[in-house]
Amino acid sequence: MKPILTPIKCISVIALLALAVGCASTKQTENMLSEAGFKIIADGTAQQQEQIKALPPGKVTVTKRNGKTYYVFPDVAHNQVYVGRQKQYEAYQQILSDNKIAAENRATINMFEDAPLGSVALDGQDFGD
């Protein structure tokens, strides 16, 4: 007999996935941006600090300056901004994708960790005990 997932477990897994994927903390985002090669620009002029405050918080925004495209993420608490180009933004997107897959894998493992081993079909495989 195969284990049946209760509706509560299914809802819990969906909620966990949504939380893990959609609500990365600012610190996690900053770490991923740094890992992707974004540069930190800090302590600019008063005008630059006002521009940082005008950016949408918690989001990477596309902007153009002197005909070049930049991706910026404001860190208002520290009066700084993370700045990258297309290459860094693509690396950031790959890191996000990798983290999403890892979160989905963790959620799947957690969903089935309570299932009794006897109820899992192993197709007669020998695991070399």
C-alpha cells in the first residue's frame, strides 16, 4: 500500500516552497548578489543616497546610465547599492535557480521523511547491506 499524503502535509509543503523561494531575506539576497559578482558602492553623495532611497526596496532594478545597462539593488540600511552588469545579473539568476531547486529538494525530502520505509517500493533492489 502506498502512503497517502494528507491535505495538511501538501499545504505545508506548498507553503514551505513559497516561503523558501519567494521570501529570501535581504541578507541572503545581498550574499547571492556578491557571489554573482555585483559590486558594492557605498557612502556616495547626498544626491546618490536619495537615489538609493528612491529605488524599490528588496528588488533588483534595471537602470541605464550613459547608454549602458546596470542592475542595482539598494541597501538603504547601510547607504549602499549593489551594482552589476548583464553578466553578473545572469549569474545571480542562476544562483536563484539553483537555490530554488535545492529548496524544492529539501521540501520533498521533508515531505517523505515521515513515511515508513516498509511502505516505499524498492523494486527488489539490493543496496549492499
